[in-house]
Amino acid sequence: MNKPNGNNIITRIYQVASERPDKIAFIGRKSITYHDFVKRIDAYAVNFQNIGVKQHSKVLVLIKPGADLFAIVYALLRLAAVPVFIDTGMGISNMLQSLRSIKLDYFIGIPISHLIRLINPQLFKGCQSIVLSKGKFHLGIPRRKNTDLNSSLPIIKSKPTDLASIVFTSGSTGPPKAVCYTNKMLEAQVNILISHFKYNSRDIDCCTFALVGLLEMSIGLTLSFTKMDMTRPGSLKSQNLIKTINENKCTHLFCSPLIIKKLVDFAEIKQFELPSLKRVITAGAFVEPVLIEKFCKRLSNDCSVHAVYGATEALPLTEIDDQKMIELIDEVNALKGVCVGKVLQGVEVQIIAISDEKFNSWHNVDLKGINEIGEIVVRGEVVSQQYLSADEYLTSKVWDEEKKLYWHRMGDVGLVDENGYLWMFGRKSHIVYDQNAMLFPIPIERVFNRHPVVNRTALIQARSKEGNNMPLLCVECRKELSAKQFEFFKEELKKIAKHSKLKVRCFEQVKYMPMDARHQAKIQREKLARKYQSYQP
């Protein structure tokens, strides 16, 4: 078998297929070996080449997660084309708005996905459609071929700094941005999975996040899929995930904190265990240590749970394991945020003074010291150096002339303590101002969230009819209280605030917090704040 020549992660897959051709790539009702998987990659690559896909072609991919999605993406990488990923969970309007920033050459998708062309045909002008149906592409190209077509493919010599893919942020913390991933960045992410998290080809992964699954395949993992919409993890039925993990003896799970919460909640209804799991990694939002403690009761003693911090532009940055998280269960006060762990090897983190100023040089920033709160900035091989739109650089990147690299401004506020742990206090845009004081949402909310009546809270910036800023804590109770009951409950909340010396005096009950579509773990505070812009306590 001829291996592709280049500097992208596809070379690793061909190595796995060459060394262990009978290794299962996908396990399920119809398992697929790595040997058959790379043949499928080759068939797609030849067919794409025949219709004009070439190096640097930008290709939007809207395929449901599964073997075909992975084969198509790797076929594009095989040709050094650039797959474009966008989260359909952000909604049609946001998708179309986001895609305006990119000139697409091809659009590969299942039939229903191509309906977005009808909504805004001008956006797809000059972009060729490739519709993937049950048996064929729309051009009559067979979906699967079992002949070895490798020899007819060109040898693409891509550089480590070449653009490998474009991934749009989910829009849960601001307008979606087109993040550029290079071959070097993807390779660095794979290397961290191997060196730090000890991924290996003996692992069987229950895949709940397609982009992570793509990286895992380059290491030689076996993937299984459960019945779920990966763009909306809140729709997952816990029993489906439990069945998939136990039936396929999955050893690894990468998921959002919401999925862990759903499993913990399901355990209150029906007891279950996940004895085959050896490693669980959660990302996408911060997770409460008490939730991890409850989740660990469903796992074997030799299974470790890890929470990682990062963003689409930079992942993974830090890691904290279940032992440290459980140790910190009682570390809840208004002076500390949530601990997201220690910085991973190859990543640098600095804290700079909180500012909305745009910095054109690293020499202009004001660095903070140990245990000083500020804005989190990062750099490293797992940190993207580019957005597709030059406008995004102005607020999110800071050029370091000495290192010839950009620092990335995470948009989060935090500190690094004397032991090297990074603590996160919330989004910079979510800071609440009370006269001259800055109130950070996460540490304050965590104090109130411990009350058994409270499900979750959100500290927002309300504004009185006179135009004065007012810190307001919105409270979602586990069971909605009547207006009279909440008036009584407010007195309890005021006592908590006084005892913890918190400058929060106003409280309002909300039936349900507005949550982000992707992770359903991030409160959309801007929506809440708009509701209370002429607030009368």
C-alpha cells in the first residue's frame, strides 16, 4: 500500500493500516477494518480529484458523523484540500452569516443539507455541489470502491504551516469565527493526546464529538457511535450511551460536561455501571467537582476523569484530573474561580491586565503576577495563529515580535496561583460592575449554586430606569417557586451574600436559563441582561 507523502495527520492512518490492516476502525452492526477504511479514503480521493478538487480547495462538509464523514475528510486531506467544518447547532441564520467570510469551492453534504443553498444561492455562487445520498454522489460517482486506486493519486507535498482545515467556533461566546488549523497544529493536538493523555491504538472510543474522533483515528483507535445528535448533546438519551459503551466495551469517552450531568441524573432513576471505561475527558465548559465525584461512582477504580480547558482556537491548554477536582470540592468562595488545572507541555499561559484595548505588540501589554486576576492569553503549537478574517486579529491576537508568533486572547478572566494552577473566573465580557468594583460571575455563582433549592444562577449587569448599573443574580430553582415563596427565599439568598461578603442585593427567579445550543452548558447572559435594562427591584 502506497502511503501519502506529506505533513498532515493522514500519514498516520496509512501507517496503522499498513502495520495492522485487520485492526477494527469502526465497531458496530457492520465493523470496518483500517485496511478497508483507507481503501474507502482512496476511492473518495480519486473521485474528488476527477471532479476538480485539488490542493487548497475549500470544501464545506455537512455529513452526519460516521465512517463516510471520516473517509471524506481524510480523502480531502489526502489531496491537501481544506475541509471546512461548521456547527449546524448554531442555526441556519448563524451558519449563513458565518459562511459569508469564506469563498467555498465545493460543498459536500447529505441531500437535506443542500437546502441552505436555496435560502441564499448568491452565497454559494461558483461553489460546486456534491450530494451524498445512500448509494451515489449526484455526479454518479460510486460511494464506495474496493479496488486499490492509490497509485493514481498525486503525491502532495504539503508544509507543516499549510492550511489543513477551517473550523468555525460554535458562537456560544460571541459571533462565530473561522479558525484556521495548520498541519502543524493538528499534529501537535495528536501528540498531546498520545504523550499526556496516553491515547493508544488499543483504545475503543465512544465518539460523541466528530472532530476529536478524526484525531483519534490517526492514532489507530477503534470508534463506536451511539444514537445521538452530536450538535445537540442535550438531546442524548443516557440509556443509549450506556448501552453503546457497555456493548462495545469502550475504554474511552470524550464528551461535554452536559453528557456527564445527564449520566449522573440518570443514575438517580436507574443504577448502572461503566466498567470498561479507563479514561473520560470532558471539555466545552467548566464542570463542578461535585458532579465529577458523583460520576466516578459509576466507573471502575482504575478509570480516570480529566477536564480540559481551551477553545476552538486553542485546545487543549490545561488539564485537571478527578482526584484534584474532588480534593477541591470545598474550595468554593467568592475569591476563587474554578480550577482548570495545570498548563500542558508546549503551552504558555500569561495573565495580562483586563482591558478592551487592541494591542498591536506584546511589548504594550501589562503583565500580571502570581495570584493576580487578569485576562488569560496563550500561545503554543496547539494555538491557532490565524483567523480567516483579518478583522478578528484586532481584538483576539497580540503579535510577539521576539518569538514571531501571535498570543491568543482567550476572552476569559483568571489567575495562576503559586502552585502553577490556572483558575478561571468567567468571560471578560460577563464582568459585572458595581460602582468602581468588578464582580466576576463564576466564583459568586458557585457560592449560591451550593444551596439545595438552586439549580443554577447567573450574575448579570442590570440597569435601573435611571441608568445606573446594578448587579443582579438570576436564579433558576430546581423546582419553580411561586412569587410568594421566592420572596421568602430571597431573604435566604441575602443572608448568603452577607455571610460571604458579596455585593449582590438583587435577585430574580427565572424559570429556565437561556443556554447555548452547542454545549447547553453556557448561560447566554446577554439575553438575560437585555431583559433587565430598565430594572426596578
